[in-house]
Amino acid sequence: MTPTDSLSRNPETGRVQVMSRAELAGCVRWTQSFSGERKDLRYYELLEDTLRHGYEYRYFAVVEPGGAISAIQPFFLIEQDLIVGAGPGISVVVRKVRRLWPRFLKLRTLMVGCVTGEAQLDARCEETARSLSRLLSEHIARHAARQGASLIVLKEFPARYRDPLEAFVARGFKRIPSMPMTRLNIDYASFDDYMTKALNSATRKKLRKKFQAAAAAPPIELSIVSDLKPYIDEVYPLYLQVYRRSRLHFEKLTRDYFSELGRAAGDKAKFFLWRQGGSIVAFCACLTHGDSFYAEYVGFDYRVALDQHLYHYVVRDMITWAIGNKFKWFRSSGLNYDPKLHLRHQLDPVDLYVKHVSPIGNAIIHRLLPWIEPVRQDKTLPKFANYSDLWAEPRKPPPMAGETASDEQVAPTFASG
């Protein structure tokens, strides 16, 4: 019986254990974890190797009685500033309080998921995902306390996990939307075909003017490479320019991250480089998976990017390449929503699940969350047609075979450990 079979056929016998990456070395399950996702174990290893400052990496392992590990769920520990996405009003108040109480609303936090972008459950079917969620939700507070964390966050889980992650809501977690990703249907014959069929005449006219501005400048040349390391001295400063211009600052990627991404992601990684006059003026680190093309991180030389409308120029080039290579979806990370709205992107919701380990603290956090949710501060998001999807309730699945509705709500599938 493989570890995956053990988890899905006899889930009641597992126990949760916190392990380090070194302790997982050689574990068969670790080599299989997230193998069906674009961010597999190599990506998590990349993060641990290249994003070290401020992060402590650990892993929840579901251990069977015989010692085999049947599921692995990454998490990390950080010092979290709860007002990082809050509006200016509450930020001003909190900064005044911090003159007397420097750690006010700064908490050591256990975050389940991925440091960069959306998270996944180490489960290959919905039944297994529900079982894993019930087990983790039952014991995660105890493990958080052992790690010295007072706040627990499930970070940026896609909306498809809302059903299984209801187990966390039942145990006092609050689900709130994180800054959503976006997706754009690019199932067209060409970029011009997409513009003609998907965009209105006013948007098409504005885009053509932007493209003309770039065409009037010195020629821009595109190259696509699978390894960014030879170009890191040129592209990393461009990433930093974008990072520093952003109103919201989350994880700050390192030179090593970009240098090693090509090696870690293998044939999934594509790096687009745009040169003008021999210098790189824009780049995008991209990943591919299935029928989707993901524009992950961009960098621009703002000495030319704004005047020449390079954002739209590079998006056109990437969509053109993706269409030519038979991809059906163009997906993008959060923020910078205004141009995506006009290009007819849809929101791709990702959720946070938040709980304080103490009942009193949890009650306070739940009342505070509406004031510090970054989604509520963005004025463009409500203009998207599917904005309500950020708040949609999960569908209620029927009980699994042999369960009653009440069993589904309260009975953990795994034993404690």
C-alpha cells in the first residue's frame, strides 16, 4: 500500500507531527507531495533555501502507526504585522499606539501554506482533503502553542478548498478574502482576435494608442530564457523598482530566489526579457501548468516604462506567446487590478483562515478583521463582475458514505497524535 492509499483508505489512524525538512529527507511522501501542482516540493525547497530572513520553515506530517508518512502540509512562522493591508485611518491610530506599545498588533504567527502566492492541501481528492482538514483543525492550536505562536493563519487557499476547510471554521477560524489572483480566458486565435471579441471599442482604441507609444520609441526586443541567473544583475533591480512602488508589501523575494527558480521549476519556468538599446527594461518570471500560463513576478525600468506603457506591451507579448503555445488561461497574481479590469480578467479568489489561540484573543481578532482586511481598501475590486465570489459561501457537500450530516460536522477522521 502506498502512502497515498494509506491516507485515503484508512485515514482514522494518522497522527500529526511537526517535522523539519531535514527530518523529511528521503521520505517517499515528500517526493510525491504537490506533484500535480505547478508548485511542487522543489518550489517549497527553493523558498526555504532562498527566503530565509524572518521565516522559520516547518512541516505538518500525518504519520501512520507503522511510521509511514501519508501527507505533508508545509507551514512557516513569522512575526506578522496585522495592519500591513489596513487603510490609512487605522494605520495612523495604530502607529500612535505603538509609540507606547511597540508590539501592538504584531504577533508571532503560524501560517499554513506557501510564502509566495496561493497554497494547496496535500490531498488528491476531496474526501482526502476533508479528512486532512479535520485532523489539522483539531490539533493545530496545540502545535501553534508549542511553536510559540499566538495567531494561526491558513494563507491564500483557493476557493475550491472552501468545502474541506469548513472544518477550520467549525473550530473557530474566520474566513476572509485575501487579495485575489486573476484569470483571463485566452482561448482565441491571436491577440488581435482576443481584442476584437473580448474588448469593447473604447478599450481597443486605448490599447492601440499605448502600443503606438512603444512603437515610436527605440525598438524593443523580446527573448525568452529558461534560466534567469545569467541576467540577475540586470533584472533584480527592476523587480525592486516594482516592489518599492507597491502600496502593499508582502514577501520580498531575493536575488537567489530568481536565480534558482529556473532550476527548481524545471520546464515549467519561462523568463521573458525585453531589451531596448541593449539594456533589459522589463522582465517577467512565469510558470506554466496544464492549460494555464502564470505571470508570477514582473520588473520594470520606470525611466521608460510609464512613458512607453510597457505594462500593456509586455502583457500583449506574453498573451501572444501563450496563445501560440495552446494555453487557454492567462493567470496573474494579486494587485494592480485596474488594467486587469479593462482587459476583462476575472477575479480568482484566495482565502485566509484566521484564529487566535486564546478564546478572548480570537473574539478580538474576529471583530478587528473587517477593519484590517486589505480587500476592503481596494476601490477597483468591487467593479469586477464576479466580486461577490470573494465572499461566497461554500457549497455543502453530501455526507460521505457511512456518515450522517452531524458526523460530517463534528467527527475528526484522523486520531490525534
